[in-house]
Amino acid sequence: MQESTKNTAVDEYLAVGCGRCSLGGTPQCKVHPWHKTLQQLRRILLGCGLTEEVKWRVPCYTYQGRNILMMAAFRDYAALSFFKGALLDDPEGLLKAPGENSQAFRYLPFTDASLIPAREAVIKAYVAEAILLEKAGRKVKFKKIENHRVPDALEALLKARPDVKEAFDALTPGRRRSHMLYIAGAKQAQTRERRAEQCAEKIVRGKGWLER
């Protein structure tokens, strides 16, 4: 399979981080300790026929415009997070749920770059299956949360930004619902992603979407 073109925005992420705080480009940035790990993961992903982008300020890999997975650094590990990971075949139980309420996302954590070569075939198998799921139009059957399911774009934002997730979980049910309804009301996936980003500021301020 032909290697995908590198995106310079991902080069910037690897060099200075996500840009959400003043630690970017310093040894204290959470991306810094995982630079070698992320580089190895990126090499594998670029050979899987995916398009490399940046969404929610982290590397995101898509197939024909549809989100497949994200790659990001966290405090204790680097990870590949699959948007429809709950549908993936995972006989060894390597994929983890971000939280007890996560319905679609599953992530594969890495704490040692030296172990990645042994997992390369597994990573490629997950990616290939995730692409097939998209081609087949498979969807996660979401359970209802307060009569409204969490939109994919919001779940992706909460996974990529632990600070927003903590703030979102602390909101009242009505405030959480207002954000879910606003994001879910958009017909296009790109619009839903943009709305999720718009909601982030109000969420961390403890506000519902309609509040100033």
C-alpha cells in the first residue's frame, strides 16, 4: 500500500505539542516524553492508506473524509484511539475504553516505544478492520444517555481533551444536554466537529450552550 503524505501540522504537533498551554515546545510538554513512540506509530499509520490531518489539535487519520482514529500523547502513555473501536475484533483484549460511559471509542496505549515493532501487525489489522467498517457503513448502537446519545464529535473532543471531559462530567444534566443537542443538530460531520470545538470554552467555564 502506498505511503500517505505527511501533514506539516502533525510535524508541528510532534515538535511543540497541541498548543493548548504554555508548556508547548518544552520538556514539560506531555508530547515530549512520547516523541519517539509517536514517531513510530505515525510511520505505521502513514503506510495504512489513511489521510493525515489534525483535528481537536491532535493528529487524526481519516479515510475518504471519515474519521478512523486519533494519535495523541497523554501524561502516562501515548495512544491510538479508534472512533468505532467498540466494533473492532479484539481477541487479546488490548483495546481499552476511555471511561465507563464510553460507547464507541477504544484506545490502544503504549508506554514503551521498543514494544511497538511487535505490535505493528496488530495495529495494521485494527486499522484495516476500521476502514472496512466505514466502507460497510457500520455504526455503533448507542445507548441512550438522558434520552440523547453523545454525538461522535463531542465524544472525540472529550477523549482528546481530559480537561474538557472533567468539566463536562461536572455539568448539570441540562447543561450537558444543551451541548449534545447543539452539536447533534448539524447535518455534516465537519460542522459537528466545529460545533464541538465551539462548545469546549463554555464547557470548561461550567456553562450550557445557551448561557453567556
